[in-house]
Amino acid sequence: MDRSSNMVSGWAVLTAGLFVGVLGAARPQPDAPALVSVRLSEWKVELSQQTIAAGAVRFAVTNAGSIPHGFEVEGQGLEKEIETIQPGASDTLSLSLKPGSYEVYCPVGADSHKKLGMETHLKVVGSRASGSAGYGGSAMGESHMSEMSGSPAVAEKVQVIQVKSGGPVIQILPGPFPFPDSAAPILQAFGDEREGLESQVKNGPYSNNVAPISGRFTFTAWDKGATRDSVEGVAEFATQDGARWKLVLDRVQTKDVPHHPRFGGVILGLYYHGATQVHTPLVPTINSAVALWAVGHLYKNDQLVTDNAMVHVMLLSRTRRDGDFALACWDCSKNKIEELQLQILPGPGEPKFDAPGGFLFVNWEKSSSR
């Protein structure tokens, strides 16, 4: 073979070697962390991968919901979480995981969101060093996000709750909110609503100005998912001025507004208000057996006032103390759930009610559900 042939062969070997070297350099390093994209929403935790190899992992978490959520990984002696993520925001959590099964969930509200369905599981197997191909570090595109697997799919379940009022009945009258300093930082996030809410801090419906009255309230609510909820019930009470009021509930509100999601009209087991940035912070932080938003027919002294009364009802953890029924806590979420709260406001464009402050706000302090 002549010298020119040897030179060609040499260049071919060198070029092939360089090509292999480049390919080797482009291959993901075995110690590069696996990337798991996480999508949080009401009420799901969706993972881009349900099974990964043991070792370093980076969770890229996005809150695609309408309320704040959290993210926690628990298992094999490990329990790690990140700060609460606001709607539309993202965060990351980097961990080193050994083989086993891990619970992945939203811990908000002493696991209130978890109980509503925000949990799934991650399986960790083997190790990359033992031959696992590992997982690339590139973020997923939108097309992949739609394929994310999350909480196990289940048939839509209808939940029903029947609530009966009981115990002392009080009418809450206009007055100052007793925890203005606690609410002030939360109000910063309420945008255009902030000015109106700040006026209620000084003189609004969430006060210690109460009067004992009489009345009763029973209702049944159906939580059927995001769009088909329903309610029926009747409240009758006499206010401080002696007027007799009757409210008939027969339909729910479903339209969400910023900071005030309706969850389809009825939701069971919600942690909100107070410090949660979900609904007004001028109610202490609470857990509820049921929360609903409805439209009702309101009567005063047997005369129809409106067919379009805007109604909010909660069976919630106790916020008021016995005796004077003053608000007793800023975070009341761990108290017994027995306080039934009924709020009635005029419909859009309608005049204020002939009542103190133009609204009706009534509590039954020892109520029950089944």
C-alpha cells in the first residue's frame, strides 16, 4: 500500500474516533438528575413520569390551578416539601431518592387538599449505575404535559351532605374586623378588590358586633364535580329588629371570580379564608365540611324581597367563642367543625337589604352534618 493510502486510512480512523468521542460527550452523564415535571391543579397531582431510577431527581413543579398549592414527597424515611406556590407560579425541589415507593401530594390545609384528591405515587427502582438508561434533563413541551399521568383515574363520584342547624343563633352586625394586622399582608394580593376589603376591615360583616336571635336552617348539597352541583334547603330566622326572614335555596352559583373560585357551586372538605389567599382574609383560616355558593329566593315578613339573593354557606371549624361569640382565633382550622354560617347579599344591581349594613349574616354555633 502506498503512502497516500496509509494517510487516507489514518484520517478515516481519526475522524471516526473524533465522531465517537463527540457522541460520547453528548450522551447524558450518568449522574445527571432525572427530571420529573409536576402539574398541580384542583384536585390533581400529575407527574411526567411515575417510575424513575434511584439517585438524583429534580421536580419542576407548576401550579396550574386557581388557588395556592404545595408539593411534598414522602417515603423511605424522607419527607420534603417546598413553599406554597401561587397560581401560575413554579418552583423546583431537588432530592436524592433510594429505591422504593414515595407518596407525592399537596400538603395545604393540614392535608385538606390531599384528601380532596391531590395525591399520587412515584416508584423509584434500581440505580442508574446498574444499567438504567436514566432520564433526560430536558423540560417537557406542552404536547407532553397533556400525557402526564397523575392520581389514579376514578369514576366521577357524587358526594352528598345533609346539614342541620343547632345551638345558639347570632346575627353578625357591621363592625371592625378584630385581626386587621393579620389580614393586611394577605390583602396585598387582592388587586382591585383590596380597597373594598380594606373598608370592610373598618366596618364590615366580619366583626364582634353580634346579637342573639332565633332561627333554623337545614339543607342538602350535592357535589357532583366541576359543573353539576346542586343544593336545596330553607332557612328561617328573626333578626334583631324583629323582622322575619325566609330563604329558599334551589340553585348554585358556578362562575369563578379572581380569588373567589366557586368549585362548581359545592365543595366538601375545603381549607380556605384567612392566610390561604383563597377567598377573603376577613374570615379566619378555617376548614369546612361543606362550602357552597347559591342563589336564593328571599322573603321578609312573608313578602318577596328578591329571587336573586346571593348566598354563601359554610359548615366550618368554630371561629367564635362561647358567651359573647367574639371571633376567637385567626387560624381556626383545627377547631371542631360545628359552626354553620349563612351570608346573604343582594344580587347584582339590586338595592341593599333593609337590614344593618344592607346584608344578612347569621351563625348557628352547634350544627351538625351527615
